[in-house]
Amino acid sequence: MAPKAFIFLLNRGINFDKANSLITIPFKVEEIIKIDNYLFNRETKQYELTGIISICLKEDKYICFCKSFIDNKWYEYDDTNVKESNINNVINFNNDNNQFIPCLLYYKLNN
């Protein structure tokens, strides 16, 4: 039986090399993931991205992107603001290592 949710904690590390340049490990955030290849009974299960916690390098703070279960829209939360977003912005921002580095991904089972 497949779990109802997955939470991925990404310990990617932010390090600096000898020239004091930022080094991050590339990681692509996907909206939908499939795990049927990893299940014993090979049942088809898809998981949908519903939340991301990221480090914003330019401002040295955490930002959260969450999908509302009420209106099915994406929202961006920081220390002082909440603003509406969309999945393309969330994916693009979190796949751009110069802006946001995802630390935690939350996926829920797609029924």
C-alpha cells in the first residue's frame, strides 16, 4: 500500500569553494512524481507537489510555497507577505539555483 504523502528533506548543502564561490547541487523540482517502479505490487501511484520550503539566497531567508486545498491556487509566503503565485512560477523559481534553493518538498497522493 502506497503512503498518502511524501515529505522530502533535501540536505543539499550550501558551500563555498576556495575562490569563495557558491556551490549548490542541482535538483529539479517536478510537479508530479510517480513511484510505481518502487512499489512491490507495481500499482500506479502519482503524487502531486503541494508545498515547498526554500531558502532565498538573495535575501537570506526562508520562503514557503503552498497549494491551497480550498481554492486550488498556489501562494508564496515570506516573513511579512502572502501573495498569489502559480505552479509555473513555483517550479521555475525553485529550479533556478541563483534565486531559491528548495529544502523541503511535500507531495500528496493524487487520487
